[in-house]
Amino acid sequence: MSDLKTDAPRPRRVTKRREETRQRLLDAAGEVFAEEGFGRSTVEQVCERAGFTRGAFYSNFTSLDELFLAMWERQSALMLDSIRASLADSATRPTLMTVDTAVERVLAAIPVDDTWYRITAEFTAHALRNPALKRVMAAREDAILHTILPIVEDALAAVGRRVADRNALGRALVALHDGTTVQILMEPENEAVRQARQRLFVTVVSSYSSTDTNRR
């Protein structure tokens, strides 16, 4: 497997056909990674599943590492869009929003997916053995978190709460999400686990925010 290039890539002209090729490769990779495991997957398997040649793969990605990161970026964009949509009326109709309802909406927008969790867990283990890749993942996680937190802060502001330490809240939410995701995957039919997860998120969000005394 080729090493991930951490230098900024040269801009490529993205045509409709090229974008369709990338999306087919990403879809195929998701299927292959889920079936084989990231560590056992090959470029040839992804190409065969997508119906392309190795040339098509390498004209879009330098390695399976880079392809996974593109998958991750796509998943993150979909998640952010879902979170924004779930909280869209918090600013215009604040009387309908509470901390509990905000948490409920956000959690509903971030589905716990067994397949995606297994893929990301395997890739994370792979990245931990590669210092350069680990740094890339950490930077991208920070970027995603810094995009999500303003959305969360706006939702909390709509219900009269403010966040004093954004970074502390972000790290607490990530830790809570990762831990409770495993619990749900272990007991997918146990509704009590899901309800406990939501209560924990409400507790954490409430603990890391306070009533905005300046709100009129």
C-alpha cells in the first residue's frame, strides 16, 4: 500500500465524468472494506467492484489511504448537512427548542452504523502505526469538530445557553459519542441503551454550558 502523500496535491480539473468515477470508486471501496476489512483490501478489488482499471484508480487517488480519507470527508459532509437540517428551525422558532430536543435532533442526524464503524475502526488502527497518517487524521478530525461546534453553539444560544470552553465541550462530545456508539452496536435492540446515551449527552452539554444571563 502506497504511503499517503501529506503535501498539498496539485489542483485537478474536476469534470462531471471524473466526479462520477470518483464516486463509483468510493462506493465500491465502502463495499470492499466492509467485506474484506481495510487491511486485507487491495486496489485491484476496489477497481473490479467499481468496474474500472487501475489507471482509473490512480488518476484519482494515490493509495487506499487517500481513498479512505476521501470517503471520510464525504461521510463527514453528509453528517454536517444532516445536523444543520435537524437544527434549521432553532433560530427562527427558538420556543420549540430545548437542550433535550436539540440533543435528540443531533443524535438522530448521526446514525450509528455498524458497517461504517468497523471500517473506521480498522483504518484508525492502521493509522496508529503510521505517524504521518495519524497526523493527517488528527488534523481532519479537528477540522470537522471545529465545523460542528459553531452549529452546536448556535443551537444552545437559541435556548439561552452559552459555551465557555468550546474545545473542552468538543472533546467531551467526541469521547461520549465514541464510547456510546460501541455500547449501541453491542446491544442494537436495547432501547434503554439509546435512551441512556441521550441522557448522557444532555448532561454533558448542560455541564459544559451555562444560562446566558445577557440574553434578553
